Amino acid sequence: MSDDIVISDAIRLDGCPFCGGGAIMQVRRFGMEGFDRFGAGCPECAMWFGWYETPEEAAERWNRRCPGQMIER
């Protein structure tokens, strides 16, 4: 049995609102029971928006921003 976690190809992450870099999704295992949490962030400037129960929630939080506040590269 594999411990790999598959995150849907349908999840889209906007670029970083701080540096314009590409965003990634990470999975972390917490606690003795090994519950997983998902976080989206930027490996270029190390900005992360917390850990959430689903990859969809992490993507929603990462992609939420005010209009006109996206840095274009």
C-alpha cells in the first residue's frame, strides 16, 4: 500500500502575489495519527498561507486576493 497522496490536476494556483513566482502545493503529515494538511506557497520568496484540510481549500485561500494586486512577471 502506498502513502502517496494524489492532488487533482484540476487545482490551479495563481502566481505569487508578492514576487510573481510560480506557486506549489505541499502536503504535510501532522500528529501521531498522521493527518494530512495542504498548503500553497511560493518557493521563490518563501511565502505560505497556512495549512488546510483539503487541497481545494488551500488553493482557494492562496488564489484569493484583491483585484490588481497580482505582480506580473
